[in-house]
Amino acid sequence: MMKHSAAELIDVVHHYFPVGYWPEDVQTTIEYQRRLDAHNRAKSDYPVWRLVLRRLRDSFPNVEVRNESLRFEASEAVPIDRCFAGTVELPPRSNREQNHRLGFRLSFVVPYYFLYSTHQLTDVEGLDFRIEFSFTEDEIPFATAIEREMAEAFPQHEKMSTDVGKIIVPNIATSLRLPDEATLFDCLFSDHW
């Protein structure tokens, strides 16, 4: 059972996002300032995040582990995301599979993380991009290692259930989602996944 109800998590979203479409002067809103403050506070945990990635690289030297939180290395980063983000690039499992990766996100506005799998397949109609929240047998060792490393480095965090994370937040827009499209995953982590 998660620490927060869906309603409590939606209240957190309202702390960081104005209702409706983003105003033209979004950077002057109190919600934007709160995202910026959270982002700046998270900078102190960035070395811990990099340690998680290094330990994953050491555990799996034959795959690429990517840091998708490089904005923390810029001096004037804007608060695009509400999480630390990474991917593990896995080998394609067939000639049709263009890419295969596990993504993982650890929020710094709520004490949760989530993992997912993506793969892009070519077929006669073009590309078929898929996102899954359950893992195949070949993905399980990687997913288990990712969860273990995040739990060790960030023990206050727990896994957000997919059912909760996919809840649509009414009348909230993110940088890539329109009102009534953005999920808790998009709002509390990132819509760049």
C-alpha cells in the first residue's frame, strides 16, 4: 500500500502546476517557483543519483546506462522535470526491434519511483512504439537491480503503482500534455518519457 492516496497526490500536483493551460508568463507563477525550488533542493541529491547509475554500470558492463538528468550539471537549469531519470539500453531481441530499454524515474517532489520498458518495432506500417510496466524474463534482472540500487540510495522512496501513476489529473497541463491528458506520472515525475 502506498504512503499517499491518489487524492493526496493530485493535491501535490496542484502545488506545482497552475490549473488549465500554462499561462504565457508561467515562469512568474507561484507553481513554477515551487518547481524551481524543488529542483534546486534536489541538486544536493544529484551525486547520490550519479552513484546509483555508476553502480548499475558496474553491475551491467555490457549495456549502456544513461543519465537523463544532465540538466543538474548546468548552472542555469530550468525545472523541466520533477525527477531524476535514467535508462538502461538493452540489446534488441529481434531484427524488428529497433530499440529496447528500461526507463526509471525517481521523484524529488514525492517519495516514489517507477520503472517501465520501451521497445520500438518495425512492421509493414512503420514503427510501433510500446511502453510496458511489467517486465519480460530477460528484463527482470535489470529491473530488480535498478530497484535495489534506488532503494539503497533513496530508502524513503517506494514504487508508485502503475494504476495510480496512470491516473489522469483533471485540468492540468504539463510541457507536453494538454489539460485532461497529464497523468500523475507526467506531473510528479516528467512528461519526457
